[in-house]
Amino acid sequence: MKIFRVGDTQKAACNLCKSFSDVTFKLRNVPFSDKSGTVKNVLVGVCDSCDSVVVLPHQSTPAVRKQLDVQRKALESRVPAHMVDILNLASYELGAGADFNQSLIKYYIHALSNGEMSTKRITRFLDSDLAKGESEKRISIKGRYIVEELERLKVITNIKQTTDLIKIIVLKINDDLLVKKKPLVTKQLKCIASASY
């Protein structure tokens, strides 16, 4: 791997100029294409003609990854041990392993917070016996939008506590995948699980 230094030059394709142009490596603040953040002071190749960023050298990848990891906010919750068992069983039913549990919860948070799944009567799960028990296990979920989607779901369901919402989601997973075995949801999740393994 070639290591570039500030001031090094090379030729590269510039999409803005629509040609191969001379490029000079400089330190720049570079925004992500989705406008979700900026990588500060990273070495990039800049077109000498139009001053746009055209090259991200391999050596700058860790700086970009670090910024992306900062954006992946963590959601932590403690639940009764049997809830982790429910997630493990559900993942197993989908042909996945326990490491799919996080994706399973994220799928439900996304679908419920965006109206793709009904939240009607979802709070009833908190009244079930399975919602009770000493919180002995930790569930940790990371994602770029997980916190925002969970906050939206709190507003929709009028549930204030993150732990209560996670319990509800786990019990909805239990109801959909292990008790009622809803075919459409199961099929979608099996496709996602098979793509992950």
C-alpha cells in the first residue's frame, strides 16, 4: 500500500470535471454524502482544476471509520434472562445464531417506529407474566438511527422507559415468530438472516 503525504500528486478521474485531472493530496474536512456528519482534517486527493475531493486514500479509511462509529449510538437495556432466551430461540427459528439478536431488535424498532408494523395494543405485552422478572441480562444495540427511532416509538406508544419498550419488542418478537408464527414477518426476517450468514 502506498502511503501518501500532504502535497503528493497523481492523476485521477474527477466526476465534476468529467476527465482525468491532476490531484494534490491535502487535509480537508469532508462531509458524508448523506449529510449525516463530517470527517475532520482527513487526507484526501483534491482536483487541481475544480477543488473537489476525488480520492480517499486507503490510509484515511480508519479516520472515516472512526467518525462512522461515533455516529453509531449505543442503546443499552437490562432485561430478565428469559428475554435473551426468547431472542436466541427466535434467531434460531430464522436459521441464524445469537449474534442475529441485535439485527432482530433493530428490525422491529425500525418497523414499529415507521408504521410498517402496527403498534395498536402493543403495550399489553407489559402486563404479561413474561414481562416480569429480575433484570439480569444486558441487551446492547448499536446503529446510526436506533436512538432516534426508539424515541419516535416512545412517543407513538406513550412509553417513557427504554427498558419497558425493549421488553415489549422482545415479547412482540416472541408473539410473531414463536407463538403465532406470522408467515410474512418470518419470511422477511429469514431473507435478512440468510443474507447475513
